[in-house]
Amino acid sequence: MRTPLRVAVLLSAAALGGCASGSVVSQAGGDVALVRRGAVELKQDMRKVWTDHVVYTREYIAAAVANDGSASAVAARLMKNQEDIGNAVAPYYGSAAGAKLTDLLKAHINIATEVVAAAKAGDNTKLADADRRWHDNAADIAGFLAGANPNWSRDGLRMMLNEHLSLTTQEAVLKLQKRWTEDVANFDQIYMQALHMADALTDGILKQFPAKV
């Protein structure tokens, strides 16, 4: 059998074997590797809920700054997203843990609305108070997650969440100051940082529950 044909047959066999075992074939740099289908789906799902998080946060900020009537509807969808994130971890940590994370994230969103309102009103006292509680909430989220999974560093999670808060605050400021070009560039950072957080959470789950995914 000529080499190209033999390679094609081997690749086909690997693909069939992977599908039968619940895995998919991944090709990178010319190499063939079997990747668990559940791991791919978990990564996609986690990225979906965290990109929804920053997209609907952006929509809320834009609506609130512009006094647009859609703000309340967007806020409701944003709250639903916190339930989606809690539900994403519930299969691994239980419904009670998923509900606890949802509660912490809903507090995160409630405080975010206070941050936007205070910044819009130019009330630095209220802004400083809301910002302090926002970061305290981030520390609570980091502590909760780190307590559930030893592969998630509390300090590492807190650093990622604080970066998320900093970028979101900057998003509100840029909107208020109508610095549109910088606002777009800032959201590119927000989006990529959300993917980084999502992947960090996925990696921790895969390490802790290799048999479940």
C-alpha cells in the first residue's frame, strides 16, 4: 500500500474509533490525538456563558448610560446569565454549589449596576463604596471556587476577577466620556479576558473530574 493511502486509512480508523468511544480526532501540527468529546463541549459551554456575561454587561452599560428603555430587559437577561454560569458547574459540584455561585454572581451584577449609576451621577463617595464591595464580592467568589477545586488558586482567581472588574469599570468610564475608539479596543480586552477565565475554570474541572468529562 502506498504511503499516502496507508495514512488515509489509519486516519479514518482513528476517527471511527474516536467517535465510537465518545472522543473526537484533533489534528495539530500534523499529529493526530484523541480528545474527549465531553471536554470539548465543556470548554465550548463555559466560553459561551462567560462571553454572554461580558456581552450583556456591555449592553447594560450602554443602555444605562444612554437612558435607554432597554436597560431593565438587558439587566434581567444578565441575571439569567448568572444562573447559566451556576448551572454550568452544578453537574460537577452539585445543585447547592451551583445555586451558591449564582447568588454570588448576582450580587456581582447588582453591585455593577451601582458602580455604573454612581459613575454616571459623578458621585465619587458612592462609587468608592460600590467599588470596595465589588472587590470584596470578587474575593468571596474566588474563595468559594478555590474551596471547591484544589486546581483553582484563590489568588489566581481573585486576580482574574479583579482584572475583569477593572476592565468593566474602564468600559463604563469610556462610555460616559464618549471615547468610542478606546471603548471598542477595551472591549476586545474584556472579551479575551473572559475567554481566559472560562478556560481556566474548564481546565480545573477537567483535572478534578477526568472520569466525568
